[in-house]
Amino acid sequence: MEFIDNKTIEDFSRDGAVLCKGMFIDWLDKLRIGVDKLIENPSVRERSYTPDDGTAPFFQDLVNWDRIPEFKDFVFKSKLGFYASKLMKSKQSQFFHDHVLVKEPGSSIVTPWHQDKPYYCVDGAQSVSFWIALDDISKEGCLECIAGSHLSNVLHKPKRFNGNDLYENDNSEDVPDINSNRKDYKILSWDIKAGDAVAFDFRTLHGASENVNKNSRRRVFSARIVGDDAVFVDRKGKGSPPFESVKLNTGDKLTGKEFPVIYKI
Ligand SMILES: O=C(O)CCC(=O)C(=O)O
């Protein structure tokens, strides 16, 4: 099946987000096994939140592709890099990182509106995250993306999902109060089936509700990829994820074993 046609590429360029139906359905079992292994044995980067209201936790962990074989297989053996190249209009795809987000049944933790780029040590206009659903997710519980927000040239202040600032002395603009003014925005969201992916640009404003489903988990594997124009940027803080082993300077081409090339024309 052809998952990315010209319309998908146009929609992604214009809106900064597009739904790719069934794109990774063949990888569901593997990714689910990988998530189970990760929860059993999380990394030092795990950042989970337990709500005060007694509802279930929100598990998060990042950069585990190199130690969870199922994730490594997915990154190198699936068509992830090929799809990313098409969407980014890039000759090559470089893996940036993986991010697992599991909202357990009924978890009340909301993902606040944010852009990913200000968290990251990478600059460039060619980027895509595939937010891959490992469970069916109704539209009310789906990732929401603001159409066109990737083109605004504004990078909003990154915060931890608990509201704490990511960087000290960060004077950048706060994310606007989107929820109080939802009618002013074109908000994209979808009814999602397990195996669907939402592809979105690192600059796109996005967020997600609590797990509206009391009976099922909301497991997501997010795969982040950059294109030909990716360069390292030092944002003067640890960033998220932190890449402590990377010793590049601002403006250097993003290279190193941390960021493998996974597709090249
Ligand atoms: O799944 C979520 O709750 C948020 C996902 C997200 O922010 C991301 O993948 O960048």
C-alpha cells in the first residue's frame, strides 16, 4: 500500500501534521513487546508522572532504540526512514530519538500544548515525528495539532509536562492559551486505530488530553527524524532528551552514532 502520496506531502507541508492511516500496522506486535520491556526496565531518562487524584500514571521514557531490540529493528528495518524522507522532501533521514508515552487507563495527566523543537539540540526546517498509536484512540483522546503553527517562526518556551521551565532564565514567549480560545485555531485531531501514525513537524504546536478511556491503555511510540539540513544547536541547557555524549558546536552538521542515518536516496 502506498502510504504517502502527493496529497499527504502537501498536507504535511501546509499544516505541519497529517494522519497516515495504518502506516505501521505490521509493527504493532513488536513495538508493544518493546514497550512492555521498557516499562519493566526503564532508562535513567524515564520521566513519568503520577496524578494527585489517584488515577493511573503517565509513563514516559526516551532514547531507548539502542538497547531494546524491538525498537532497533523498527528503526532500521521498517520503512520509517523512507516515509520520513518523502514527507520532509529530504535525500536522507537521520534518526533523532524515540519517545514512549503510555497513559494508563483513566490517567488524568494532560499533555500541555508545546512545540518539540525548543527542547531539542537540533536546528533545521526538515523534521518529522511519527506519533504511532499502539492502541485505538478516540478523537477526544488523540494528539491535537495546530494546523500551520510550524510556519510561524516563533519558538515558544519549553516546559516540563508538570509546568516547570526546562531552561533557566528563558525569556522566550509562553505558549498561548489555546484551550480558552480553541475557536481561533484550526485544531487537527482524528479517530485513531492502532497502527496509525500522526506525522508532525518539530515546530508544530501540539498537545493531548488525559486518557479519556477508563478501560484501555493509551500506548504511543513516537519516532523523531531529521533531514538534510539538520545542524546541532546548543540551547544553553540540558534539553530534553539530554545528549550528554554529543560534543558538537552550534552550526555543526548533526553527526555521530547517536543519530544514525536510517535512509538515503
Ligand atoms: O502523546 C502525548 O501525550 C504527547 C505526544 C507528544 O508531545 C510528542 O510526541 O511530541
